[in-house]
Amino acid sequence: MNKKQKFFAYPYVVWMFIFIVLPIVLVFLYSITTKEVNNIKTINFTLNNYKLFFDPLYIGVTIRSINLALVSTIFCLVLGYPIAFIISKINIKHRNTVLLLFILPMWMNMLLRTYAWMTILGNNGIINNFLNMLGFPSLRLLYNNSAIIIGMVYNFLPFMVLPIYTALSKMDQHLVEASHDLGADNRTTFLRVILPLSLPGVISGIIMVFMPAVSSFVIPRLLGGNRSLYIGTLIENLFLVTGDWNFGSAVAIMMMLIILVSMSILNRFDVDKEGGGSNLW
Amino acid sequence: SSGNKDKVVLNVLNYGEYIDMDLLDEFEKSFDVKINYEIYPTPEDMYTKVKSGATNFDLIISSDYMIERLINEGWVLELDYDNIPNYQYIDEDFRKTAFDPEGKYTVPYFWGTLGILYDTTKVDGTPTSWDLLWDEGYAGQILMMDSQRDSFGAALKKLGYSLNTTDESELEEAKQLLIQQKPLVLAYVVDEVRDMMIGGEAAVALLWSGEAVAAMGENENLAYYVPEEGSNVWVDAMFIPKTSTHKKEAEMFMNFLTEKENTLLNIDYVWYSTVHTEAINEVDEFLFDNPGFNPSDDILERTEMFRDLGDSLQLYYRIWTEVLAN
Amino acid sequence: MGNKIIELKNISKDYDVRVLNKINLYVNENEFLTLLGPSGCGKTTTLRILGGFEFPTEGDLFFEGKNINNVPPHKRQINTVFQKYALFPHLNIYENIAFGLRIKKTSDAIIKEEVKKMLKLVNLEGFESRNIDSLSGGQQQRIAIARALINKPKVLLLDEPLGALDLKLRKEMQLELKHMQREVGITFVYVTHDQEEALTMSDTVVVMNHGEIQQIGTPVDIYNEPENAFVADFIGESNIIDGVMNEDYLVTFLGRTFKCVDYGFNKNESIHVVLRPEDIVMVPEKEGYLKGTVTSTIFKGVHYEMIVNVGALDILVQSTYQSPVGDRVGLKFTPEDIHIMSKEA
Amino acid sequence: MGNKIIELKNISKDYDVRVLNKINLYVNENEFLTLLGPSGCGKTTTLRILGGFEFPTEGDLFFEGKNINNVPPHKRQINTVFQKYALFPHLNIYENIAFGLRIKKTSDAIIKEEVKKMLKLVNLEGFESRNIDSLSGGQQQRIAIARALINKPKVLLLDEPLGALDLKLRKEMQLELKHMQREVGITFVYVTHDQEEALTMSDTVVVMNHGEIQQIGTPVDIYNEPENAFVADFIGESNIIDGVMNEDYLVTFLGRTFKCVDYGFNKNESIHVVLRPEDIVMVPEKEGYLKGTVTSTIFKGVHYEMIVNVGALDILVQSTYQSPVGDRVGLKFTPEDIHIMSKEA
Amino acid sequence: MVKRNLHKIYMGLIFVFLYAPILVLVTYSFNDSTSRGNWGGFTLKWYIDLFNDRDIKTALYYTVIVAVLAATIATFIGTISAIGLYNFNKTPKSIMVNINYLPVVNPDIVTGLSLMILYLSTNMRLGFLSMLLSHITFDIPFVILAVMPKLKSLNKHLTEAALDLGATPLYALRKVVIPEIMPGIITGFLIAFTLSIDDFVISFFTTGSGVTNLSIVIYSMARRGVKPTINALSTLMLTAVLILLFIINKRSALVDGQKNNGGNY
Ligand SMILES: Nc1ncnc2c1ncn2[C@@H]1O[C@H](COP(=O)(O)OP(=O)(O)OP(=O)(O)O)[C@@H](O)[C@H]1O
Ligand SMILES: Nc1ncnc2c1ncn2[C@@H]1O[C@H](COP(=O)(O)OP(=O)(O)OP(=O)(O)O)[C@@H](O)[C@H]1O
Ligand SMILES: [Mg+2]
Ligand SMILES: [Mg+2]
């Protein structure tokens, strides 16, 4: 490709600086100061916000959030990989339609969809009504961790499926044949050829699911009944309810750090070795 | 519709679903003003948005303690009540409130109480106390609010303290009470309480009166009371922030909304208690007899208004976080 | 040689159109069999059916006497060297070659030794930890061969494995492959479109065209006794001339009658006469059976290749001596050099 | 022929290592020049520098006398047929071929005509609306040739354009290309690793190895007067034997002294002797200058290729008559057949 | 064969999972009760209300306009930038790609607030433009992430071939590179559009002057119970999209057909 085409990216490099780097610098500034940063004269630097973060209370919140996000991510992976695999096997003519049908629900407002889940899972919800009709007792489906996980899987599954699908669909079919040829059965071929070759997609998928899952506040609130505090809710509360932007920024920066670190760890397994997880879709 | 550039544009900020939108159209038509109408979900969102100075709002409708905060910060303009002749219809009780003690800044809009909505088919007897929210017999059927002031309000009142206490030991007691209650609670929600109570998903809920009234309109098995230990009364009011560039038109709009006919239209949409002395007599029977909509005076005597707590608010946040994170 | 190890019975394959039509063929144990034919004639398709990657539309496939139509590739004791390499990009060269042994859970020590042997065989010692992308086409091809051979399959399928190699290396690899095939006693089914390669390496050559088998035979048979004009033309460069068989041992073409060694044709049957360029001797014009003008002369290293126009026809002649363009020359050949082919074959 | 159209001066190219080292070369107008060498020797890299896809690390490139080091590919009147086709998968065959003309805003009618002509040329009439994927490798290669030729470039670069074709078609295409080159007067720079192809088609052959030019010359020069052992070995199969030049016209190798036609070496200089297999005549054992045992004999169609072990060495011999393996034979050659090469060349 | 059916059953279940809430949503748009909790009989009144609802109509207008504009502009900038970034040297490239990742990683609320601070500190009036800029900003990274892998798997000889045939780099880009990476561009656009249409937090903080979108309306309604009008609107949107999909499918089938038959021009 033409070296001159580098210039194409220059406008965006400027854009990135203004709209991405600068805001994050602002957030960082908030996190290491007390009160407003608008007035340069009154700025006071402090590390207290970070110290506060390491309070067992917030560490507990962080660990709980990571756990929940991990579980959701694993569910998405386990459910999503077969989906991606099956879609990649579908006749090319219908493939795009299936993919679109897959994304389509995401065009309905997330809040509405989540409310709909409440209608489905509630004590008097659709599932329980159905169970009662069959003579079974009601189950407590809403307002617990499983409800949160269902909600997260529901909302983030496409983020897992799409990158894996992409990785699978661009894989050379001859490689699969070669593996069979060398004596590998379907299982071995999957483990030794298909899976490693789709690893970049899997990694992108994990990142793309883990990130919103760890920072989501709507789903724990609506489907989890806010019974425990998660880091997303914490940040939201700090910014909106408490108005403690300084501590909120510190938590946000810590969360970014957590995500960036896990990303860089994951990228070690990326066969393309491009860094930055550039393998989404 | 009309592209006239010289038309006055009035920037209005309100809770979602808190006005009959036809009134906006009508006001625009009769006064040749254009209304830029924006909505927000919570008072805190409103505060952030107003303080950001992004939009120069001319009229805001919000809740007592947030208004107090803005007044204290010097963000609210004094009103010229001559421009609001309909102010005469506002109930004297609401003209001088805790957040506007001299009645200089606000025109009350709606008001209500904090109380308990319960399902008569699931709850025995006629409860009158906050204790119902701590009744282990309803474990897993109790809905609390994801709102620290309201939840703490219930606990503090149960303990006989003030809603606005800043005494750490009192708050600590309230915190323990809330933590103790946690296993009984189905969920800490705000938006869905009404629907859940109508649908029979829970037995008991901490709720605002207007929501309770709306729920009772849909499900006749529901009942509402303001606990005898006392509770919170709140008032939402209109005010003009200092950013306004069309104060006169904003006051005209306040007057317009305070007209009896318009108030009635709004009541029909919003279902909260009205501050309008004339309109109250013309609402339909269901509302008039409903203790949620039209509480008796002795209930009101037991209630207290939320006050802006200034920096003490942080204390509430911290312990509420501890309750939730527990 | 030995028993039939593979047998194809009436194998046909349709995509949008028919690309293989009733292929009947068997491969003996330890045989080196080559599928030879022009591009698109169905060689790769035939090989893919053997490997189990395509299912025949019709017909049956036998391996050691058992029908294996429905046996999946990994259960066939057949390995393939793919036309476009199909090396695993996520594995380095060592692991690519080791792939088959890893599946069999071979011990690391043995794997190491075997891989080393294979790398030596394909002339790429020391490349173990290199990346696939860093190899040239020819090097990749050789890795693919090593990867298949390490499995010691009963049958090895090779789809133009030497196509990307230069002649020198190709010739070396030809000998190497042939040698290895003898040594380890593997049956090779080999696809090429290089006639010389086919003749050099094979025990049996199968000439295909348009999805049909044209002739099966030893290299010498195929070269010397082509069954039809297509084979004659495709194997080596030939002059194919219309003629009439007057009677046994007597043929007329290009307006003259010649003695020949063929017989058994109908009287006055229309036939094709095949004259190999290397069998034609260039002589002074008056001594030639045919006379013509040299219209082109090309240096080929070993010999010159000249085209002599004899009026109705261009005749290709090879000679170690060059006649300049424009020269009038005569052409001579012996009765043994005249090959007669029936037009219907 | 004519003026230099392309000139490379001291061109070097480094990737991680040096892959081209001080290449000096010019190409005359209308010349057919071939780069010949083993896989990985830098042929493609040289071509890519000519095409403008790589920049030389050192050295200068001239086109019609002007330095074009910094001229981008689309401004060079040079077209390329890529080694791996590089056809546009999103366009059908018609549009692939028409690509260059579309850029020039040629009218549809002319495009249609030209494409048709090109398809005819590459033997793929009627393929207009076919998809690239549905073509065999050979067919794709031919489309790539058509796509480049339709632009009527001043110089056409071809990177093993016939590599994927079968011999028959390859020979036809060789003639076709050569014909076309003469007809339209385009300069061809051709890359191949097929020695015969290089000899057949070229006006000038450039033999490369390890990123360096080994010899430049006409096919006859290259074949008959290789400048070093590598060239001799790479061009045609040769027997290369260590020897000593006793004096002018007298050489000793394999323990015997022979007359030869070479001179100008130092007395008792160590040299390489090259004996072409086709120059060696097989005779009864006692008549031979060298005596040995046949250890291998392969049918090659035109001739048999035999390896004769003469004790210290295997000698390759070509003959139309076959000697069975195990036979004791003698080998004879004339003084003209002995080529002497200095070891330092 | 058994496997085939297993696949089908699995996909069936997944689609049930995906569409169950949608079905609920659609059903309740015909519910003659304001509450989600109970079924009050069939009605079309919410659909009628929809056409008189000023709030929802403006919100719908801005939602669609912003989503279309932001996704389109982001797709354009993102594609061009991806091509540019692809040609960067290793280190700057990996830095840029990582910065590009930040909006994806950041919680929306932080992005929203920090953008708001940015606009305010430059004295920019919040409104349509600021909201559009914000949407573009969080859309672009996703487009780049969608396009980049396609560039990587692109046969680089294709561009060379185009240049070689006389195409200027720009022409090669338009006629060869862009068509080749089109699937990535389309995916990028779809993702950008999806994100835009669903965004609440970032929009809420970066808009003003009466400009809202559906998410803001829905979130602000939530306190008072979401009106079934919104369900009706969603149902209509879903129907519209499905019809659009159907048409596109039909059309592309037609185009394919032409490709296969014509060609002799
Ligand atoms: N998957 C397929 N779908 C449709 N047609 C195909 C397919 N695979 C091959 N063909 C067609 O079948 C015919 C035979 O193809 P095959 O690959 O077997 O040829 P080949 O003899 O190997 O040619 P080459 O020497 O060029 O590799 C060709 O015309 C090809 O276009
Ligand atoms: N982009 C590159 N980066 C590093 N090394 C390269 C690159 N391209 C080519 N090489 C190396 O340069 C050398 C010459 O390669 P080139 O492709 O020119 O060979 P070639 O003569 O065309 O070989 P072949 O006949 O196999 O095509 C090889 O060793 C190759 O590995
Ligand atoms: Mg093939
Ligand atoms: Mg090359």
C-alpha cells in the first residue's frame, strides 16, 4: 500500500487528541485534585482519591464487578462461539441476513429491552405464569445475579459473536482440510487449528464483552434490583448523585487501568501480534 | 412550524412525563413564543446540567432540596409576582416553604408525600407504621427505593429522628437498620415500583404518593398510607435560573400553568397532589377521596420537608454506599 | 507393486457442470501414479475425492477393497500435499511438520528427530523456528511435503507439489521424492501438468482431459503408443498429420506413400500420423522425403527447435544443428518413426 | 533492438538481510530479457523495483534515460503480471481486464472489443462474466496477462506468468508471448526459474543467484559459455568435474589428460570442467575414455537419462538408447565438448 | 444430519432468547393499560397517541438524524483513518490503535461528562452539533476496529496491480481497496449506527437547546413509568427495519442475478 496514505489518518490523529486524549486528561486531572479543576488558581493536588479507592469497601465493589463481568464474558463465549461457528457455515447467500437478524434487537432501546426482561422474569412474569400453568411453583428469577447475567449476556452477546464470526469466516478452508488430512478428527481440528486461528476474534470478543459488562450500571440496577453495588453504579452515583467528580474520576481511571491491563495480557495470546486488539470484526 | 427568527425562545427543563405536552403547544400558540423543552431523569441530573451552563434555561421545574441548593448558591432569580396573577390560587401552606421561606423565588407546581403502598390481598390488617417495611413476614416482597434520602428518611423516622439529621450516631443507627432490612428487600428500585405493585410482584413498597395514586387507579387492591411516625412531604416548584434571558416570558408561562383549567389538565396527566386551591375542588371523586392525592391535615402535620444538607450530604452518600455494598 | 490399494469405479462429479465423468482407475500398492492433463481437466478434483474432501456425485471409491465413500478424511490413511500449501499460519515450521505426530501423541524426542529428518529431506535444515510467512513459495511447498510425509501414510496425494520450484531444485526433488517413495514403500498419487515430470517419475501415467481419462499406461506406452491425438499432442510435442492407411504397413500422407510398421486398420481408413520432432532428420533438400522452408528456429539449449513449412503444414523438427530461417531443407524419417492412430480412439 | 529503455545502476536492496547486491543491468528497447535463477535469489524483488513497488536501498533506476527512483507505479509506463495473479476478486473477468482502459476512460465499445481480443489471445473466450474464484490457477494467470497487455505498456514485467500452466499451454503461450512482444514492440522483462523457458524466449538472459548477477548474455552464450560453475550447473544439467589445466589446450581430470579447445589459463591452474550430458556418447566399455557402471536410467520421452558411476563421480548421460542398470559402459566426448571454467569467475 | 439439526435447534433457541423481549415489547404496545404489569386488552390507542406526542416525535427525529449522520461521517472518517493508520510504522501505529481504543474502554458516563467539560471549556453551545460530534467521536473507533482487520487480510498486491495498471492511488483506493474492505465498512457502519441509536448517557450530557433523543426521553419517563407509546414506536421501527431488510435482500438477489446473466454488455 502507498506510504502517502499515511496522511489519511492525520486529521483523525488531531481529532483523537481533542476528543479522546484531552477529555481523559481532564478526567485524570479531576482524579488527582480536590474539587473543581476549572479554576487554575484554586487547584490542589492530592492522591487521596486513589487512597480512598483502596478502601476495602471499594475494593470489594471492584472485585465483585470483575467477577460478575468475567462470568458474563464466559457465558457469552460459551454461547457465542458456536453461534459464530454455525453462522460461518451458513450458505453465503443467507449469512448476512442471519447476521443482521442477530444485530437487529440491538436497535431497540436497551432500557426497553431490559424492562421486557423484567416482564419475562418477574414473580408474576411470563415464565412464572407458564410454570404455574403447568402446576409448578414460581421461581425467583428476577433481582439476583443470574438475572444480571442473563441481561448482560443478552445485551453483549453480539459483541462476542461478531468478531469470532469474522475470524472464522476469513479462515482458509484448506487449512481445515489439511488438518483432517493429517489425521485430526473434528475435535482435534477444532482445538488445534480452528480455535487457534480464531483466537484473535475470541480475544476481541472477550474484550468487547468484558468492558461494557464491568462498567454497566443499568443492568445491575434493573435486573439486579440494585441489591449490591457494582463499579459502574458507583461511578454513576459519584458523578451524578454525589457530585464527587474527583473520586469518581479516580474510580474511572482505575477501571480504565484494570481494563487496559487485562487487554494487554489477553493480547499476548493474539497470534497476529498487532497489539491494541486491532482484530475486532 | 414557523421559521420566524425573532420569536422568543423559552428554554424549559422539567422531569420527563411531568406535564401535559398539549399545554406547551397551546402556550406557544397563544403567546407566540417557541418553547425548547428538555427533560431530565433525576434532580441530580438537573443540577449537573444546569450548573454546566450548557443551555441558558429560562424556567426549571424541580424538587425542594435541589431548588434550595441552587437558591443558596445564588443561581435563582427573584420572581416578579405581578406577572403571575394566578399565584393567588396557590395554597397559602405552600407559598412559604422551607426552601423558599420568604416566597420570593418559586411558584409551587405539585406536591406529595412519601409513604407505603401495600397490597391488601397480601398484607393483613391495616398497618400504620414504618415497621411494615421491616416485617420479616414479607421477606422478599418488600420494595425499597434506590434513593438515599428517601430510604434513610424511612429509617430515620422509624427511629424517631429528623429526616435532615446530620448527627453521625443517628445516621449510624439508621444505617444498621437498613442493613438489617436488606435480606428482606426484593429490590432497590425507583422507576418500576408502580408497575410492580400493579402487577402484584411485591407486597409492600416505599413510594411517593403520586405514584401510589396512579397504581391504585390501576389496581384496586392497593392501599397507601403515610406512617404515623412521620414522613417526608415534598414540593416541586417552578423557578427561573440566573441564566434566563426571557424572564418575563418565563413568568407568563408560570402564570399560564397556574390557571385553573390548565392545572386540571395537568392533574389529569400527572396525578400528583395539587397546590391549586380552586382546582382541588374540581378533580374527580377517586382523587379527592384518595389519601395519597388529598391527604388529611393531620398527616401533613407529621411530615417534614427535605432540606439541602450542604456538605453533610457526603455523609449520607458514604453510608448509603455502605448499605448497598454490604 | 502389489494389490490394488485404491480403486475408483465410475466416479463422476458435478458442480454446475460435470467436471469428472465416469472415472475408472485403480492404483496398485507402492505404485507411483501420475494424473496428467491440462489445466482445469479435473486433476485436483480427482485428488480431492481420494482425500475425502469432495464426495463423488456418482460412483464408488475403494481403499484396500473397502468402500470408503463415506469415510472422513482423517480416517483415511491418505495424506495430501495441497496445491496451495495450506500451511498453518499460527504454527512455526517445526510445529507445522510435527502436526501429524502431535495428534498421534508421539513423544517430543521422536518428534524432534523426525522433524529434523524431514527438514533435511526437503533441504531446509535450521528453519525450525521460522515463520510460515517468511518463506518463499518454493520453501512453503517443501514444508508442505515434509508435513505430509512425516505421517508415513499408505498413500500420499501430491497436487503439483513442485510447481513453484525452479527446474534445478524440481529435478532434485523429483529424484528425492521418487527415491523416498521406493524407500518407504508409499503409494504416490501425483498430479502434474508437466509432461516430462510425469514421464520421469511415474510407474503409471493417467492422461486426463475434460474430466475424462484419455489413456492409462506406463510412461513408455504413453509416449510411444499414444491412443489418440490428444495424448500424442499433449505428451511431448508432436506433428499430427491427417493420412490414409492404404493397407497394412502402408500409409499415405502429405501426398506421398510411406512404409510403416502399423497394421490392423481398415483399408483406406482415415488416420492420424504422428511424427515426433526428434525423430525427424534434417537433410539437404533433395534427399528429403518432404521438402520445405525453415520459418523459425529457437535455441533450446540441448537442441534447436525449428519449424519447417512443407506447404500445407508446419512441421516441428529438433536438431542439434541449426538451420537458419529461410533455408530450404529436406526431412527424412524411418518407418519405425511413423506412428499411426485411429481417429476414433 | 534499440536504445536502453531501462537501466539499473548499482541497485541494492536490504530487508533484514541484503537480498539484492549491486545489480547493474540495462534493458534495450524491444528486448526480451529474462531474469533466471533459483527460488529466493531476488528475481521478484528486482521486478518489484522496476515496477515501483519497492524502493532500492541503494542505486539508481533509469527509464528512457530519466531517473525514476521516485516515480510512483501508476506513472510508469510499465505494467506487471504478478506472481500470485492479484486479480480483483470483486470484479468479474471482463471488468478485471477492462480495468486499465476504464481508468483511461476508454469508450465502452472499444473496451468491449479489446477485452474480447485479449480473451481470445489467452484462450478464454466466453469467460467474460465469470467470477475470479471459479477459475483454476492457470486460468487466473492468463487473465492476469490479458489485464496487463490490454494497456499496451512500453515495458511489460512478467513474474513467472506461465508457472501455473501445463507444459503444452505453456509452450503455446511462450510462442504467443514472444510473438506478441515482437508484434507490438513491447519490451519484456521476464522472470522464470525454468531454464528452458528462459533459453526459448529470451534475447538476453540474466542469471542470478543470492541477489547477485552471475552472467548476462544471449541464450547461446549462457548455455555454451557459462562463466562459472553455478551458471553451468543451473543452465541445463551439467557434469561439473574438478580438473587441472596443464597448459593451453590440455586438461587433466578424473586421472586422465584430454585435449581441449580452451586456453589462456595459468599453468596447472585448478579449473572446473563442464561436460553436458547430451554431448557424452555411450560406447562399449573398452572404447570409452571413462569407464563406469549405469546406476540409474530414467525415461524422459525424448531420451533416456542415465547416471554412470565412474568411481569417484556420478556422470549424467543422455541418450536415445537405454542401457540397463548394472551395465558396464564407456563414455566418449570430443575436445569441443569439454568446457573449461576458471574457479574464480 | 443429526448435527445439522442440532445446529438448527441451537440457533432457534438463541433467536428465541434474542427475540423474546422484543416480542414482549411488541405485545405490550397493544396493551390497553399503562402498566407493564397487567394485560388490559387489545388496543391501538398508543399508536394513535404516538402521532400526537410532541416529545417523542422530536426525539425520534433527532435520534434518527444523529444516528444516520454520525454513523455516516464516522464511517467515512474511520475508513480513511484506518487506511492511514494501517500504513503507519509499527510503534506509532500501535500507539494510535491503543488511543483509539480508549473510548471503547471508558465508561460512557466518563466519556459523556468529560466531553461536556471539553465543550464547556471551549465555550461551545451544547445542542445538536455537540451531540453529533460526541456521537461521531465514540463511533469512529468502532469503525476503525471493524475496517482494520479487513485491510490486514487484503492482498497487498491488489493495490499494486491497480497502480500498475495506471490507477492513481486515490482511484485504486476507490475502485479496489474500498470494494475489497466493504464488508468491514458495512459492519463498522452498522455498529456505529446501533451504538448511536441506543446511546443515552453521552447524548444526555452533550446535548442542549431542546435537542433530545429517544433514549433521553425513555430514561426521563422511567420515573413515571414508561408510556406504551414508546413500545408502539419501537414496534413501528422494528417493522420498518424488517421491511427495509426484506427489500435489500430482494434487491441484492436481483443484482446477483444480473451479474450472472449479463456480463456480455
Ligand atoms: N468448487 C467448485 N465449484 C465449481 N467448479 C469447480 C469447483 N472446483 C473446481 N471446479 C471446476 O472444475 C474443473 C476442474 O477443476 P480442477 O481444479 O480439478 O482442475 P485441475 O485439473 O486441477 O486444474 P489446474 O491444473 O489448473 O489445477 C474446472 O473447470 C474448475 O473450474
Ligand atoms: N518483504 C520482505 N521482507 C523480508 N524478506 C523478503 C521480503 N520479500 C522478499 N524477501 C526475501 O528476499 C529474498 C528474495 O526474494 P524474491 O521474492 O525476490 O525471490 P524470487 O527469486 O522471486 O523467488 P521465487 O522464485 O521463489 O519467487 C528471499 O530470501 C525472500 O525471503
Ligand atoms: Mg489443480
Ligand atoms: Mg518470485
